[in-house]
Amino acid sequence: MRKISLFTLAVILLAACQQNFKKGDKGLEYKIISNGNGPKIKVGQFMQLQIAQYINNGKSDSLLNDSRTAGSPIIEPFDSTSVPPEYFKILSQVKKNDSLVIRLIVDSMFAQNPGSMPPFIKKGYHFITTVKVVNIFNTRDQADSANVAEMKIKQVKDSIESIKILAQDDKTLQDFFKKKNIKATKTPLGAYVEMVQPGTGAIIDTSVVVKVNYTGRTMDGKMFDSNTDSSKGHVEPLIVNLTNDMSLGTSVIKGWTDGLKTINKGTKAKFYIPSPLAYGKQKIGEDIDANSILVFDIEVLDVLNKEQARAEVEAKKMERKLKQQRYMDSIKKAMPDTSKRIK
């Protein structure tokens, strides 16, 4: 949760403050800031909306989510089956370019289950939704075309943002290497490889599958995963698939692929992976925050061609099947024999 600071949303709220809220159904209150001159939306049309939701404590607003930052505008059909009735009644009054503020006191939201109210929300707060009607489409084809166009725009924005973050992460890593006196080689996409023990043979490429031991840590040294530490529950080599045959093993983050293609069998190395080549804006579990640089200890145990990899995968499947069968057999043995009845 973060403090709201979007200029567009601020303008909407400023305009809304100058109007009185109207009463809707089921405790909803709403204001429409009319900027459109066209007809009101009709059943069967499609809405392209920008939506933000936040909590108001009477003094300040805390943003919960916003489609402007989370991705593309939302496109939804306008009909009474896909839109809750209380919201349908309000949305039926809007036109293209209109803005809408809907609020609901949180006491009503959690009336049925008060214990589910998050600790940062208190009774008397308001849950507020702001809506901007970006466009209204008559047909699904028009809506789908707009959705495709928005996705392309998002891809460009994401690419530009990734380039910016990659440059920031690179500066962070360069400073870290200098401070720790680490010699690391930059890979084509922007990860770094610190050689611990050189390997032998051909450099890994996209025609092979590799067996790897690894331990992953955050930049501050906190371990989040490992296949050599029994506390993580999977102490066995990881089969990493670099080919285009998806059946031959596990695909991995770009930073791994980038680093692996610079080393060979027997290599022990550290991979320093900028966040755009790892999990980017995603938060993974409790240990990996969004936009985290990750560090991996890597050991390449073996390099397999496709035939060897396929045999390895089949052997693993058979091993899992046998383990499952042994488990089922043990359960059956532990169950009472109901076939012998007392006469």
C-alpha cells in the first residue's frame, strides 16, 4: 500500500469534493464528473475503464491498486450478468470520458465477517473506487482490437522500464564488485558471472540440457532457495532445459540462461542477476521483493544432449511413479483388513 500521488486521480477527487454524493444500492455512494457529450452506455456495449481503488481514513488516501500502473485499461462487457446490480445501476448513467467516484464505508464491506478486516483498515474508513470511462465500444471486435493495441503499448512501456531498471541494477552491481573486489564478467543480456572454478569442454548452448546444483540468495545474503540444502526439501540436481523442446526439463529465468551460455561442464560460478533478468516486478514468496537483484551459486554437474536428457526425464518420471506406488502400498498395509468378517 502506498500514498496516492497520481495527478489524474487528484483532479477527479478535487472535482468530486465539490459535489454531493448520491445514494446507491447496498450502501454505495457515488458522484459522476461528466466530461462526455455522447450517449450513455447501453447494454451489450463494452467499457474501457481505468480503475483505482484506495482506502480513505478521513484525512488521507492510501492507494491499493491502479490499472494505470498495474497494466492496461480494463475492458468489460456492460450487462447485468457480468456487473453486480448495484454497480450496474450506477454505470448505466455514464458516457465516454466521464469520471466516477464510488465509496462504501468499510463497516458494510466486512459486516458479515468482521474478523477478515485487514489490520490497516479501521471502522469508519471508506473504500473508494475511481473510474475513468476511456472509451465505449459497440462490438466485441472493436473491444478486442483496442485490447490488442493497449497490450502493445504496455509491452513498449515495460520494455522501456526494464531498460531503466537494468541500468540502475548494473550501477548497483558495479559498485558492489568494486567494494568487494570481485572480478565478474558481464554476459550479453546484462547478468554477471564470477568464476569460482573453471570447467572443461564445449561452452553450453541452446542444443543441450544441463544438470545443476544451485543456491539462491538476495543481495544481502539471505538464502531463498537451494537444491543442496536439505532445509529446502529438494536435494537433487536440477535439470535445466536450454532447448526449444519443452518436455526436456525446467525452463529458468533469463539471467540463468544468459549466464549458463558462458560456461561449461564442471564450472562453479556465481551469477549476479539484475531484476529484469530475474523476476522483475513480481514479489516471489516472503524473501524476494519486487525488482530484486539475485545471486546464485552455480555448479554444472553434467551437460546432456537431447537423447540423454529425454532418458533422464523418463527415468525421473518412473522414479516418481515407483515412489507413489510404494506410498500407496504402505497405506493399504496400514488399513484394517475388512475382507475378514467376524461370523
